[in-house]
Amino acid sequence: MAKPCERCRRIRYQITLVFGVLILINFLVRSVLHLNTKSIYDLLLLPSALVLIFSVFVVFFSKRRVK
């Protein structure tokens, strides 16, 4: 397997960090609003959707800046 370039590694790190932060924020908001969390899917649905949107946004705009 080829070694990823620095830009790809940085983007992958940013996306992972955003995903972790979104899961934490989602859990805190659900706790404050006293929403029932029955399964892990309750915590992962919104962050997963937002990470997909963020990833498309990052990849689209990072591709334009490649020299």
C-alpha cells in the first residue's frame, strides 16, 4: 500500500477529530435536553451525517488548492 501524502494524512486527521467532537457534542446536548439514548445509533446518526457533509466540503475545496 502506498504511503499517503501529507495533505491526505492531515485531512484524514481533521475529519476524525471533527467526528469525535461531534459525537461528544451530540451526547452533551442529548444529556442536557434529557433525550433518551437507547442505543449507540442515537449518538452516531447526526455526527455521521455531518462528517459526510464536512468531508465532501473539505475534499472539494482542498482539491482546488492543489498546485
